Amino acid sequence: MSTVGGFLYIGATLKGQTKPNRVTWSMWALAPILSFFLQMQQHVGAPATTTLMYGVMPLLVLIVSFFVPQSVWKITIWDSLCGVIALVGIGIWYFTSHPLVALVAEIIADVVAGLPTLWKSWRHPESEIWVSYLVGGSSAVLTILAIHHFTVSAWLFPAAIVAMNFLIVAGVVRGNRRATASHTPATAAEKLRRG
């Protein structure tokens, strides 16, 4: 399901309808790809493919953004700071031997990596499409519903994905509604009220 959302986003990027924040998308690619290689070393098998796809889709978005000039988003100091903090979180996740610390570090890295895109979705909603984030958030909801043993380790990461994706959806939808409302002609009653 999240792969569908990824392909929708890639299609929108190719059409110039989105402007991916390269800091967000590079960090969203890095952690799952590292996880995939760790899983392969531990002979996890087929489930590692799902982890790989969580990294490949953002990597494809990142790559496509370099080939579509109208899909470039200017990186700010804020974006760079979020990228550095996310890298530190990924480093802690990768090198720690304590599973809960690793999980929390990875979640913090993922959330901080997403902050530039979250901010952009609220300030510049025209630079994002909401449907791919709705699909991604819904996929994470299904993941939570499929949990058999409800532990912090099982639900915390998908819950963070749900929150980030739905907050981005809210920003884009809110912004699109405001833009539509500002371009809608005033009714006769509204003109009378304004005087």
C-alpha cells in the first residue's frame, strides 16, 4: 500500500506537482536501507524485502527530484539542521546495542527528518500532494491493527508514521481549501456584509 503512495508521489514529482524536500527524502531512504542490510546479515529472509521497499521509494523520489527542474525545493538552514539531527539519530540507532534506545533514536530521526516537509506542507501546500501521505498513513494504521502482541516496540514506529503523514495531509488540505476560498467569487450576501 505504501508503495502505491510512493509511486503516486513519484508521478506527481515527474509532472512538477510536488517539490520534494531532499533532506526529508534522503533521511527517509537511509534508515530503512541500513535496516535492510542489518536484516540480511541476520538472515531475516523475506520480511527484509518490505524494509527495503520503505527505503527504495524515498530513494526513487530523491533521484527523480534531481531530474525534474520544476520539482526543486530550496534547502534552508532549518532543513539542514533537521538533516544533521536526523543523521545523529540514525547513528545512535545504528551503533547502539540497546533495542529500545535504538528504536527511539530511529523514530526521532524519522520524525525530525520529516519536519521540513511537515513545515512545507503547512506553509506551501501547493508544493505537496496529500493523497500519497494519506495512503502512507493508512498503511501504517493497518500495520498497527495487525499487531498481535501490543508492545511499545511494535506500535511506536507505525504510530509516528501515522502522525507525521496525517499532519502533512492536514496541512496540504487546509492550504488547498484556503487557496480555493480566496479564489472563489464573493456571493451577493457577502458583498453586502462587507459594506
